[in-house]
Amino acid sequence: MHDAIFKADVLVEAMSYIRRFRGKYVVIKLGGSALEQDAAVKSFLTDVLFLETVGMKPILIHGGGKDISRAMEAEGFEPKFVQGRRYTDQGAMEIVARTLTGISDRLAEQIESLGGKAMPLHFGTYNSLIGERITLPGENGAPIDLGQVGQVVDIAEPLLRGILSEGKVPVLPSVVLDRAGGKLNVNADTAAAAVARLLKAEKLVFLSDVPGIFMDRSEPESLLKHLSIDRVRELIQQGVIDGGMIPKVEAALEALEAGVGKVHLVDARMPHSVLLEIYSASGVGTEIVKAASPPV
């Protein structure tokens, strides 16, 4: 009986959040080594299915860097990176596209196996992301070519809305088509942020093998649970946020400034971390909001 009462109390605590977020978009990006762990993926997909069941509109976007590197190695391609971005020529692009769409298909199948409904959306089914090629700034302002690498500039919003209205979870890989139909490799973090920005999503959730932002990564107790845009920028200047975390949080800040409600950075390896972050008062990761709360 005590266990039953505890479970009821948990549901009651979550009820206000469920009502508040019902009908709202939540864009979730899955990446990092979490994709390599079957138990973590199953727990995460169960959370996604729960969100859909209680009325939220989850959109799943994923990367797959390790799978891509393995596939390229198996076919004799040497991975090449420029300023942390994967250089993608025509041959590499086909491997990237095949690998990422395969992951999308598998994730959709897993959602279906858990009793939900899902639709992988990519060039092999129905493309929903539109991109354009990008370059990086080099010395003396000369652009650095990245090959078939791009960014999301538009989405097929009616398509996404239609899929969601059917109770299906859209599953999108970080590979897009340009307006001429050419394939482009896109950073999954920036792709998720672009989708959240264009949809004015209530939440943008980054799931990886990192629990959030720490003042000191060697001290788990230094996890920063609540940050404003201004505070994040201070932490970047101070070097607290550095390396691969910088492009992730910069994409998050751009999304917040464009109207996204909150951004969450959560550890996918923790069972049901998405539900704990969204439907509890304390949360388990780092949330970023547009402005600091006024003093009480």
C-alpha cells in the first residue's frame, strides 16, 4: 500500500506539469555515447512515448557520429575534421546519409515495439528539414569549405504537424536536403535548435552522456541546475563552458532568444531522465532560460 501511495503522490506532483505542457512542442536531441547503450535508449524512448501519451508533441532528432566513423572506416574512408566539423565529400555524404537514416528507422521501430507510433522523416520517406551549405571563417576572412555540410534554414511544418496530429513521434536524422534536393550533413545540436526555434517549442532537450553544466567537472556536486542567457555567456567568457559544449549552448541561446521556452541539458544514461527533468520540481540536469528570475 505504501508503494501504491508513493506512486500516486508522484503522479499528483507531475499533474501540474502535465497540464501546463499539454499540446506543447518539445524537441529532443539524442546524441553521444547514449546511442550506444541499449538500456539507455529504451528508457529514453519510453520517456518520449510517455510525453506523447500525456499530450505533449515530442520531436526526436539524433546524430550518430560514432556509427558514421565506423561505417566510413569499414569502407576505407579516412574521417576528416576541420575546426571540429566533419568534412563531407560526395562519397562520405552517402555513408553519412545511409547511416543516419538507418538509425532513424531503428529508433522508430523501437518506439513501435514499445506500443507507440512513430514516423522516420528523411529523404527516403518524407523530408522535413531544408538546409543550405555553410562554410567556416578562415584567416583573412577567406571561407573554409566543408564539402556537403549545411545548416537547417526551414522545416516542413505542415508535415510535422500532420504526423503529430496522428499521434506519431517524428524521428529526424541530422541529414537534410537543400532546395535543389542535394543532401547535406548537419550538426545535430544546431539542427535540433533550429527546429525548436522555427516551431517556437516549449522545450528543447539535449540528451547526451553529460549531465549538464558544471562549475567544476571534477566535482559532481557543482552541477548548475538553473542558468540564464547572461549567466551562460559569463561562464563561456570565464572558460567554465568550453570545448564541444560551446556550440551546443550557443545553439540553445539562439533558440531561447527566438522564443523557445526552456532548454534542458540532461544525461541520457540516467533512467527516465527526461521525465524527471520535465515533470519534477528539482530536475536532474541543467535548465537554461532567457532571463534570470526576479528576486522574491
